[in-house]
Amino acid sequence: MDDTALLRLRRAALALLIGSILTIGGAFTFQWGLGYVPCKLCLTERIPYYAAIPLGLLGLVLPERLTRLVLGVAALGLLYGAGLSAYHAGAEWEFWAGPSDCGGGTGANPREIGNFLSALQTTRVADCSVAAWRLFGISLAGWNAVIAFALSAVAGTAAAKR
């Protein structure tokens, strides 16, 4: 076993772990701290990060061969996430249509018919084809595509490089 190769794999696993935690933390900050309502695609785009966090942790402790495997799996998942985010950003720019069933919402679930109108007034629905926020002209979905692709490249390169 080559110690420098294992160290490189551990660094990639740590970068994967920290990058995924920061990305999910940013998403939660926008959602809970700033009040942005995530749409269906936004919530789906988080799944590769939820998987990458435990995979990054495993990559810090497993032997070299298994670390390569978990980094490769994380890279594939994040690459899928990058593609989904690029699709989402394209729908926001109206390059193509977004999903017809896209809309996430927050609000009360009425338990009685009398509370139904009140619940309708407090429910907020997010449309996948409308960017809620942009930085330098790039939406959250666009930034997510960049981050997911970068983390995928880090994990995938480390997994494949001998």
C-alpha cells in the first residue's frame, strides 16, 4: 500500500465531506434562515449530498481499495446531481420545459374542514421554472450544478488515479 496514495484519497474524502456539508448547510440556510421555499427539483438535488456525507466519512477510515470504491460511488451520484441541477437551471432560463408536476410547498395541513381556507392562505408553492435567487446571473440550481460537478471531479479523479 502506498501511503501517498492513501493520503490523497483521504484528502479527497475530506473535501467531499466538507463540500457536501457546506452545500447542504447553505441550502438549509436559504430554506430555514432566509425563507426560500425549495421546489421538488431542489429537494431532489440534495439527495446526492445526503449520500456523499456518509460516503466521505467512510472514505476517511476505510482501506485504500474500499475508499476508491466509495469515492467512485459518490462521484457518480454527484455527477447525476450536477446533471439534474443543469436541467433545473435550463428550465429556469426557459431553454426547455421543466417538469409539469414541479412545486414544493410549506404550510399547514388542515385537520378540519374549517381550517382549510386558513391553510390555503399560509401555503407557499415554489415553481421549478422560476429562479428564486441569482448571484452573478446564476441561480441556485446553476451554482448547485457547478458545486456538484466540482465535488464529483474531486472524488472521481481520486478514485480513478493510481
